[in-house]
Amino acid sequence: MARSTVRTLFSARTLLAALALLAGVAAPAHAVSVSPTALYIDSRTRTGVLTLYNPGTLPEEITVDFAYGYPQSDSAGNVSVATTREPAAGEPSAMAWMRAFPRRLLLQPGQRQVVRVLVEPPAELADGEYWARVLISSRGGQPPIEQTQGDVRLQLNVQTTLVMAANYRKGDLRTGVDVTAASARRNADGVQLQVDLSRNGNAAFLGRMRAELLDARENVVATLYDDVAVYRTMRRRLTFAVPAAATGAMTVRIHIDTEREDLPPGGALPAAPIDQRIPVQ
Amino acid sequence: MARRTGTSALFGGRGAWLLAALLALLAAPCPALAQGTVSVLPVQGLRFGMLSTGMPTVISPLDAGRRATVELVGSGHVTLLFELPRGLRAGADGPLLPLRFGATDGRVTFPGSGTVLVFDPAAPVSFTLPPGGATIWLGGSAEPASAQPPGAYDAAITVHVVVANPAT
């Protein structure tokens, strides 16, 4: 029989011990910090560098691995990055060409460690961009939460994996984006903007969209920003909260460019900006 | 008879205010994080309490005192995968005390919007982490057999939190 022991936790000493234990195990497990936020490796160097940092108070066991994947959206404009280690034939995958050094490491609290990513592409590779995701898994940054009652012990462990772009670029690269459909409709939540984007060229479009809601006098009554990564196609939905004072016919004005301060220099390839107006229905 | 101890006693009496203050401190929002970065805060593991032979113990994901709870703060697209043990085991090759996790034993709650996502912890669940963060609840049941041998039983649940930056 599995037994458990009743324990009295009323005494001040035990209470303090329990609180100390709680404080110890309940500290947030910050995922290991990684910079830059994405890797864009060119064919001249064939090398990328990641810097890992452990901001926690306990050692982290780190594993670096690769997969194939890119951001995709569903019909509702939700974006996700599905990864696979078995990309379909014909996909522009760089996964199999990438190696990390070191691949496993123990990162002490406060320690930084450089991880180099080397790319060994096949010969005669056509110009273009080839996609992969680097997976940085960390565990051990905190002891597991442990519930022990009598002879029953149940641990709760957490492992965190950061999934980042690791793209390989070769030769002449071009990118851009087209708005293939756009609509703006008033609903109970405000004004819902839906924009369908399609990439052109031979590399991913990494940019941002600024969407402004204009009233009948062309005053901006609300502004939304959205970072977008269009690898093939992308649907985005944004909802404006409409100020009560805003009445009359409204319009949404969108501006899409490649100003991405969150990406490393050269990460976002240049492309012509796009401006478009969409009447609110 | 199944008896439980721990949480209710800890929360009662003079220590309650202190514990509440501590929890409030721990739950304080973290500084803004970069896109695609998430902090994970395991708050509580599953608490089956006393287990008796032949008596299943069921923990609902809505049972605040006994469910497992993990909080997420940050931004990005999150996928959760649970490594769920078949049961508690007494030693490496010892007897198994079965654990079961049902198709509705997982919950993701979004405090900012009040939305709740019900999920099967045996399958991955994905969502975009909103500014208010998310809280994960996990329930489950322990089913000791009527002839469950005595012993020290243990098991581990691992929560894999996969965070992707969908804008790169």
C-alpha cells in the first residue's frame, strides 16, 4: 500500500522552512538568454555565432540542435512555427548542413558561452535562401518542484526550448511582399483588419507593418504595429479598438517596410515599402 | 481512508498573510522580455496526498490546492508538451502505481482575457502568449490497486515549453 504521513505545518519554524523552500523553488526559470535573435549566415563565412547567457542562479544544461520550419499562419491569422526533422523533398532546408560547436554544454550562473554554427552546404548549390531553425534547450536552471507526502514523491520538471531562425544565404538574393488581399470590417470588438501577404523573390521577407485607423477627417485614431516574416504566404489579423468619439466612414492605412530593429544587422533584406488604404466596411 | 495534509494547514492561521505576500511577490510581473522569450514559473506540483489501496484519487485541473500549476510570462508562440509517467514506481523495477491523465486534464488560462483553453496533456498544445501571460493547470488521477504493495513511490512529470519567435 502506498502510504502517506500526516505532517503538521502549524509551527512557526516549519512554516518558515516551507516558505523558504517555496521561495527557493518558485523563482522563474528564465530561459537561457540567446543573442542575436536569429542567425542569417552567408556563403562567404558559412559561420554564425550565438552567445548564450545564463541569467539564473543554478547551472543550466544546454543542448543545441536543428530542425526545419518557418512561420506559417492559419485561416484566422494565427502564426506558428512548426518544426520537423524530416523536411519534405523540395523544401529549401539547410537543417542537414548545420553543426553547432559545442552542441552540449553546462552553463554556470552568470556565465556566457559562444556557440558557433558551421554550415557545410552541398557543392553547386543554387543561389537562394535555405531555411532552418536552431533549437536551444535548457534544463536544470532550478530544482524540480517536488511534492513529497509520506512515501509518495512526485516531481515537476521544466525544460525550455527556444526556437530561432537559422537561415543560410547564397548569392544574389531578392525579396519583397505583395498584399494579395486586404479587408477591414467593423465588429463588436472594434475594427478587424485582415491582410494576406505573399512573398516574392528568392528569400524571406522580414519586415514590419504599421496599420493606422483613420477617421473621416483623416485623423489617426489608432495605430498598431506587427512584425512579419513572410517565407511564402502569411495572413495577419489585427483588431483596432475604436475610440467612442470616432464616427463616420473610416479607413485603414497600412505601411509595410523592412525596418526591423530586433534583427541583427543585415538580417532583414531590403525591399520596397508598400502603402495601401483599405476602407472599413 | 484517504487523508490529505499540507496546503490547507499552511494557508491557515498567522502565516497566511506572510504566504500571501510571498506569493504576490513571486507572481509580480517580470521585466519586458524580448520577442520569443518566455520565463517559466513552476508554482506547484500535483498533490495526491494520502493514497490508500484500492482507492483512486482524482485531481481536477480546477482544484487550486492540488493541481499542478506553471506560469508563463513573455512573448512568442508557445507549444507545451508533457512527458507524463505511466505511474508512480517503487524503485527502478518495482511495482507501478498507475497515474492517468484524461483528455480534459489540461487547462491554459489567460488572465488578461479570462479565456480558458482545455487540452489533452497527452498531446501538444500551442498558443500565442499574450501580454498578460498564461497559466497552465494539470490534473490527473492516481489509481492504487487493491493489492498495491507498500513502498516509496516516485515519478516525474516534465513540461517542455517550446518558444518560437514567429517573426523571424
